[in-house]
Amino acid sequence: MNLYSFYNLIYSWRILFMLPMIPKDKKPLALKSCCSDTAACCTTSSSSDTLLANDKIDNLALQEGTFHFDYDGNKIHFISLGCPRNLVDSEVMLGILLKAGYEVTQELSQADYLVINTCGFLEASRKESMDTVKHTLQQRKKTAKLVVTGCMVQTHHEEMEKQFPGIDYLLGSGDVQGILQAVQSTQKGKLVSNGRSFLENGEIPRQLSTPKHYAYLKIAEGCRKRCAYCVIPTIKGPLKSKSKEQILKEFNYLLNEGVHEIILIAQDLGDYGKDMGSRNQAALIDLLQSMLAIDKKFWLRLLYLYPDEITDELIALIKSDARICPYLDMPIQHINNEVLKSMHRATSREDVIKTITKLRHEIPHIVIRTSLIVGFPGETADQFEELAQFIQDYPLDNIGIFKYSREPGSYSFNLPNQIEEEVKEKRYRKLMKIQQKVLKKANSKYVGKKLMVIVEGYHPETNLLMVGRFYGQCPEIDGQIIINDSRKVKAFGELYLVEITEAAGYDLIGRVL
């Protein structure tokens, strides 16, 4: 059955049974991050009454790569671009402004203050950031003040000053506490700091922007590794881990607020605590054990871990407690040893295969996600074919495939044998085609199975269907479960047992039991 016929069938079915509509949740829907998956290419704040303020949100209008909060008050219009880590910074900055008495408007043209949190990871994200600044300057009222912050400011502030003299204040990446100074300053200014303040102050408020049932929890910033294609260490600086006490304080608050799924994020989770003297993954294991010691129901999702960081101890921990989602985002980038060496990756083909094999053996139902780069400088046709064959021989559940982006400041920028864009595109399309076949087979194994699913809301194209996710689907970057028989759903953000009846591309189709 094609999807068109499927939708018609569901429409007739719902009309026949006159199903009641569930009121839409007034909490904000999931945000669409402009590079939620490209962030993986690099791998890759709290008193109980001030950390979050979910109940203040009335509405959230969505745009690709941006979010705008709408209150009954006025004055501030906030736009965030980029990955979930950038989103967390935006939520903290917004919380600081709300605590200081500012109110937020959805209408850019009515705002007295405009804040743009930029992304600067790749050329495409920098272009989006610059286009957003240009549009905002054109649409703002004459008296409105524009503050631009984030990753692009950290490394391209001089370029931004020159191209956009209308910017009133430039604030470096991660300096969330500086947002109040930037907004309140009566003169043009620039503050490009080391981006550490978000880790040091436990009394920073945070305004969640995700649906009430899931939230991101950033446990570290910066990166110790030096992958040849990546500029994150230049933008974010060295690894800076948040204290275990601070993380647990935030974790408990999220649980107490009713958040069911907490997603741990960092440039590299496996390096957590190594800047504080921890060896191997000891600090991460200790943190996870402390979270699991809390006697509450939740999903704990881990983003991102290198293959060499997935130790026997971590695998045993995932096996021991169903609250850790059997889901790992394990960026490998390539499989040919020469390319991996040129990329300055710490793992080899043999390491990757060993890790995948062990995970599949120890946790048969685990979902493995990865990211791959095609067209890295010097990649030969044979090396690419090795990569293409690998994803067929060792099928992974979800893959983010990217064409190599030549980033100024990266080691690989000056490497010889740069690949032509036409060749990159051809390899990208071929790998995507192979992965779609692999995914079709992978998804077919769920047909007939029963899965616990978080029902998140109505389908974006019709209220006749609902959508949800099981443990193997991360928000924003993976597929969904389309629910056609939802008579037993009483509220969104809750867990329901769903029988999978069909696979459709990246998504699954099922009915609530």
C-alpha cells in the first residue's frame, strides 16, 4: 500500500468511528536544528525554582533551524541556529532574560531586542547564520537592538562586524551569562570569551524549548581530539566538563518536572571528566551509575561515543538497566584505514568492526547510529567502494552521510588531492541509495513486534494520525512511528505499547494496543 492510499484509509477510518481529538499540548513542539546531525561529524546550569520555567510558554512557532517564543508580553525576539548543544545555551540565555524581567514576542518587527545564536561549524551553517542576520537587520524596527552570539561570532566576529555594522553587540560562544550585559549595554560592544561561564554557575535559570517529555542535558563542552576535518576545538576550545554534582542537580530537576527522556550531549561523551583527572571512561560510568541509582522511571539516551570509548563496562551497564536506551550514536566517519589515519581518527577498521560485532552480540536489540564522510581529500575510488561495501556487510540502523566540507582552519583544508564537488556528489548519492536499501531491511524486522513508544503528538500533515518514537529513534535525526489506530491514547508525552504493522521508508507504522 502506498502512503497516499494509506492516508485515505486512515481518513475514512477515523470518520467512521468519529474519534475524539486530543487537545494539542500547549508546550512547545520539537525544534528543528539546522545541524543536529552534522554535529556528530566532529565526534562529532540551578535552584529548584529557577532552572526551568516551562509553564511560562504559551506558544512556539517553528521555522527550519530557528525557534521563536511567544508570550503575552513583549520586547525580545530570540532565534537559535545549530545543534542541540547550541540549543541548550539558547535555553539558558532565554531563562536569564526572563528572570531579569524581559518578555518575548514572536514578531520580529515588534521586538525591542533581537538575539541570534549562530552556528559556525560548516560553510552551510555559516551561510545560514549570515543570511539570518541580514534578514533580521532588514526586518527589525529602527530602534531595536540586535545581539549576535554563538559559534560563528567566536571565530568570525571581525568579518561579521565589517559586513553588518548594524549589529549592536557580539557575544562569544557559550558565554551565556554575558547575554544580560549584551542586552542591557547602552553602547555597541563585543565580548568574545572562553565560553566557560555556562559550566560554572549553578544558579542559572533555563527555559526549556523542547516538548515537556524530553530534554537535552549538556555535560561538557569543547573537545580534546583533533580530527583533521573539524574546527570545533578552535570554536569551543579544549574539553571543559561540568561537575557531577551540577549535572545530577539538573538531572533531578528535569525528572521532577516530568521529563521522561533525558538526552546526554557533549562533543564527545567518552571524554567526560578527563580534564578533571579521570582516566578512560571512569567519570562517565560513575555519572551514569549515579543517575541509575535514582529510583524513578526514565529514558537515558547517550550522544555521542567513539568506537574505542565503548568499553565492556559501558556495555554491561547498558545491559543491566533498561532505562539506558540501547541506542548508541557512534561516529566512525570512514572505514578505510588510510583515510581514517589521514582524518586523524584514533580507531581503525578492525576496531570499528570489533565494536559493532561485540555490541550486536551483547545487546542484540541495540540500535546503532553513525555518521560517514565521503570525498575526504585523497579518498580514492577503491577506498570509497570499501566504505560502500562495509555498510552492506555490517549494516547499521541509521547513518548520517555527509559530503566533506573544506573548512578554513582545519588541518585537512591544506591537504593535497582535494576531491571535486561532482565526485563528492556522485559518491554521496550512491552511499545514500545503498543505505536506504539497508534501512528498509533493518526496519522490516520490527514488523509484527510490540514496542513501548512515546506518543508525541499529531502528524505534522494531518490530525488523523499521530507520531511517536521508540528507544531506537532519537528526536529530530531519526525516523518516527506513525500511529494510525490511536483510540487508547489519552495524552501526549506518555508511553504506550504499539504493534508495528508496516515499514515506510525511514518510518514505521503501528497501532496502539
